Amino acid sequence: MDPNNRLYLNFGNNNERLAPSDRQYPTTPSTFPQPVFPPPAQQHLAAQQPQASQQYSGAYAPASNYFLPNQYQAPADYVNLQPASAVYQPRSNTPGTNDPNTGLAHQFSHQNLGGATRANPYGARGPSPAQRPRTAGSSGQQPNYGYHAAPMPAPAARQPEFQSAPERSPEKYGLNSNNNQKKCSQLAADFFKDSVKRARERNLRQSEMEQKLQDPNQSSSRREQIWQNGGKKEARYLRFLRTKDKPENYTTVKIIGKGAFGEVKLVQKKADGQVYAMKSLIKTEMFKKDQLAHVRAERDILAESDSPWVVKLFTTFQDANFLYMLMEFLPGGDLMTMLIKYEIFSEDITRFYIAEIVLAIEAVHKLGFIHRDIKPDNILLDRGGHVKLTDFGLSTGFHKLHDNNYYQQLLQGKSTRPKDRNSVALDQINLTVSNRSQINDWRKSRRLMAYSTVGTPDYIAPEIFTGHGYTFDCDWWSLGTIMFECLVGWPPFCAEDSHDTYRKIVNWRQSLYFPDDITLGAEAEHLIRSLICNTEVRLGRSGAQEIKNHAFFRGVEFDSLRRIRAPFEPRLTSAIDTTYFPTDEIDQTDNATVIRNQAIVTGKPAVEESPEMSLPFIGYTFKRFDNNFR
Ligand SMILES: Nc1ncnc2c1ncn2[C@@H]1O[C@H](COP(=O)(O)OP(=O)(O)OP(=O)(O)O)[C@@H](O)[C@H]1O
């Protein structure tokens, strides 16, 4: 620490003293590309499909657009697919081959269903000519390979068939049959939703590659290479889709985090030695604690995001007891660990982290999600010391699957919760904290709180507790509380017990207090006060730019922030270095062992699987395109 009791960074192995003034924010104009929504490739596609752009503007559209309530109904979902012939141009002018078996073949054929298109159940290559059903208008003589639209009978001619479907009477059947029926229809809906999404993404990749190939500056050998690489990647992805992952494919290096419903381990893939962070969540705990909506929201946002500010999710899978999320490992640890170690940061260092957190929250909001649980424990540092957000267990994209009502209905056939998705009942968040008598005790218990089955309410905005509805700006309140903690040494509303914390937060006007013995710059204090305030006047309400424009950030080049050297760069000795995680404070017995041991003691089987148990987790599995190509 320097004489002013400010932070010098000598974290872990890093003995270099980094005074705040050592780091200058760049003043030259940035050349870092600005995010474009939608990106050029999508603008190109959108131009080709005007109907589609009204409902869905591509993978970058806000989730609230993407997750239309009728997402499982065929016309709304499928209408966005480009008829194959409009996307796939003849290949004669591109290097490579016309053979769809390169892996770049369209995975689906699109048949004209009165404006809708539908997935090809035969997969990428399509059926053999002998298998392929003859449809009206198709000669059946030319190989289709799943590319070409084959006309179907006019919709009017088929309508009586659909209308005469017998009425369903689920009450005639038992609970098991009904659950099995729900499971089947969920599986089918999910299969088609995934297939359509993958087809869209594939179209986008194809379109992007075709744009690259059209670049006249590319040599023909370079074009050949682009084409071949694209084909290989697609083929590998198709193979990856056919594999089933399981925890036995990984060896555990260390348990690096414990949370409310599971744990996070540093693991290494046996097949190739790649290192990942694997979060596992206990299914029965999710059931008992009403967390089904939360786990789904977390999976959805991580699957949808491709932002440098959000931890990257490669794949999710499950077995009878656990849900698994395989993520990139961020070796720099979390901001909570840094704050426990250093207590306070200088204004310069605070400016860096707060500016990066602004960008991270902005990225989450652009995806259509509210995080709702921004706190130092969920702010991780990557290999370069830059920020990434994790733990989206309380986030919401306002989709029905992110609403606990949905699971109540799914499992019991009735809703027991209020319908208002914009408010959250306190019991859903389910927060408590350990007792604390003084700040020091509070600091000591900080990590225990993080491991407790509930979490800390210190950073949560008052409107979330009061249930009168909240919006994106609740995340900006949390930002204000983190900034306060960075500069003052504790969060503004910490108290001896959780109820006092709630009370202080709700009565923030009386309880927000800046200690006399800590001198803050006027701009820093003004920014904190502009964030920790009533939602009507909170900075950021009209977008992150408002916050970026604040005088506290004068001189910060937001566009290039992620490219400058961070004030603290982790010094790592290997890919599995866990120096920045408090592994000796974490019980290294994993939950799988705990469950096995409990089964031995109770004599009950360790595996719990029933249609009812598996129902809410259908659709949880996810496979990112670039998972295994690193
Ligand atoms: N991708 C990652 N790389 C490195 N460390 C991670 C990663 N994800 C999580 N961690 C570590 O594990 C801790 C717990 O992770 P996380 O908050 O996601 O778990 P959780 O079970 O949802 O916890 P909570 O009870 O806070 O909801 C984090 O604070 C961090 O230290």
C-alpha cells in the first residue's frame, strides 16, 4: 500500500509495484471496430428477406425479439428461414467443389409450406433418391441433397385434414402418461427449434464465407484454403453434434469455486488436454429451491452470447444428477478475491475496472438480458487481467422459460406465482447473509457468504426487493455499489445481518453514507450518487453511453479499453495454475462424491431420474460451433 493507503498491485507471484499512475489510458482515437447491429452479413440477409427482418433480425437481435412467445409454432419460427435456393448460389465460380458432402451443404431442405419452410429430417445430405418421398411438382429425377425447394400441395387443400384431429383428453390418462407425453412433445419442439437455429447460423456462416470469397484481392489459393477450412469446420461441428459429452471425459485439477447450487472445477479434457472451467449444478437442488427458471436463463444467455465481456460457454450437458456447463477458464480469479486482498483501490484502478464493467453490462443488455446479480464475485479476470461477467443465474431475458411460473405449470399444471414477469418475489431470490458485527467481521465472512446457499444482497437494487417492477437499470445500481466498495473498502449498505442490509437498501436515502476519513474525488462521489439513486433519475437509464459520458471517465477510450494493458495481469506458470483462486479455503470434496456417500449412508440410489425430473431440463444441452476448434 502507498502512504495514502491506496492499492499497489503485488498479487500472487506478481511482485511488480504498479502505482496507479503507471497506467495511462490511451488518448489516440481508437481503431477498434464498433459492434454493428446487425453485422454486415446479417444486413445482407435481412435485405433478402424482408418478412424475416420484421420478426427476427438474426443471432444478434435482442433476446426479447428472438424469444417470441410463439417460438414453437412453426410459421413464426420457420418463416425466417431463407428458401435454400435464395441463399445457396451455384458454386461454379467458387473454388472447391459442388459436393454437399464437404460439410457446407445446407442441413435442411425447405419445402414450400404456404410461406413456411421446414427441416429436412434426413440431415445434411438428404435422403437417397430412392428414400426421398415424391412430392407434387417434384420430378424426383435430380439429386436434391437437401438444397432445393420442392413445391407441396397448396395449404388450403390440406386444411380439412388438420381440422379433423381428435380432441385431446389428458385427464383420461395417469400422471406418468401425461408426463411422458409432455416430455415427448418438449423433446420434439426442442429438436426443431435447435435445428432451425442451427440452420440459420449455418446460413450466416455460409453467407459470410461467400462474401470473403468474392473479395477480388484474395488469391485463388487463399480462396481454396478458406473454402476447405470452412468445410472442415462444418464437418467437425456435425460430428461434435453427434457426440454425447459426460463428466468422465474430464479430469478434475481443482475445485475453484463453490456456489449456491453447485461447484466450479478446473478440469482438463482427457482426449486433448484442453483446460476448462466446469460448473456443475445439482438437479434436485434446482427443483427444491425453485431455481429451474434461473438455470435456464443462465444457459440461454451464455449460449446466445459471443461477447468478449461474457464468459464463453462451450457446451452444456447433463446426467441424472447434474447439469454441467463447460466454460472457458479465466485464470485471474474474481474481483471479490482482489478486494478481500487489497481492501481498496486507487481511483485510477477503480476507473479501469468500473469502465470495463460498464462495457460488460452494456453487452449483456444488448443481448436483451438483465443480469440482476452484478457483484464482485461474478466479475472474473481473464489471462490479460480484463473483466468478464459470469453467473447469470438470476438474470432474465423475459422469456417464458426464465419465469418460474412456467415450471410450476409444467410440473403441476397450475400457476402458483404472480403473473408479472417484471417483478421478482423476494423468496425467489432467497437471500440471506451471515451475521456480521463489524466491517472486519464482514470482510472475514465475505467469502463464506459467497459459498453459502444464498448469497449476499449487498449489491441488489431496492426496486428488486420491493416488487414494483424493475428494468435494465437495476444493474447500474449494482455498479454504483461496487464502485463504492472499490474506493471505500466495503459496500454501502453492509450491515450486521441481512435484514438490516435490506432495510438500508430500501431506505438508501438515509443510509447512503460516505465516511469522513476517506477522501473521494468529487467526480467519483458524483458518479456513485448518480447510480445509487431512484430509478427515475438513475444514470444509465437511457443507455450505457450516459455513464460513459460522466466526467469520472474523462480520457477513457472505451472502444479500445480491452486492448490496453490491465493494471493487474495474472502471472501464470501453466495453463492449470490456480494461484488466483483460494483453493485451500475450498473443501475439495466434489458434489458427486458427496451424493455417492449420502446414498451409501441412506441406502437410497444415488441416481434420481423420472419423467417429471427430466422435463424441465429438456433443451438444456447446447453445443457451440467453435467448441473444439481452438
Ligand atoms: N469460467 C470460470 N473461470 C474461472 N473461475 C470461475 C469461472 N466460473 C466461475 N468461477 C469461480 O467460481 C466461483 C463461483 O462461480 P459462480 O458464481 O458461477 O457459481 P454459482 O454456483 O452460480 O455461485 P452463486 O452462488 O454466486 O450463484 C466464481 O466466483 C469464480 O471464482
